[in-house]
Amino acid sequence: MQIADLQQRVLELTRGIEHPRVGAALALAEECGEVMRCVLDGEYYGKAIHESLADEVGDVLIALVELCDRYGIALQDSAHLAVKKLERKTPVWREELGERLQMLRARMDGPLEESGQSED
């Protein structure tokens, strides 16, 4: 599904039951909190989270779509601009942070199965 199609479909499904603008922002924050709860459950408590994390990430996406709609922002345009910005910034980040982040990933990220994140 294309981003613009997703935004249109969410708009169609939620017509008449949209949050006020501030409510849409708060709903996005709430859904982000639920993603963080999944990460906490997996990384610290060893729970299997793959399915619940995927579900919550979907909820974040829908909440983001609603927020964009409430403020008249085309999410597809925002995504395009974000990628362009990322193209400019990543060479600098790679130079400044690449080695450190690689070391941190090696130290902090174990295999998903070992941290309880596999639901097999």
C-alpha cells in the first residue's frame, strides 16, 4: 500500500470520529508508549514481543496518519522530505557516530532469540 493510499483509507475509516488535533497528538504519544512497553518487555523481562511489537508499530503508524490528516499534512510528502534530509545527514553521522554505534550495537544487541523476542 502506498503512503497516500494509506492516509486516504484511514481518513475514510475514521470520518466522523476523528480526534481533535491535540487528541491526535496525544494518541500518537500513547501508541509510542505502547511500543516502548513492548521493547521493555522484550529487552528487560525476556518476553516474546515480536507479534505485539508489530501490532503496536501499526497503531503508531495509524496514529501518525491521523495526526497528519488533522494538520493537513500529506504524510507521503513528509516522508519524501525526511528521506532527502537523511541523505544529507547520514554521511556526517556515519563519519562522526558510525564506529561508536557499531560498538554499542555489538555490546547491547544480542540475537533476538536470546533476548526473548522470538515467538517461535
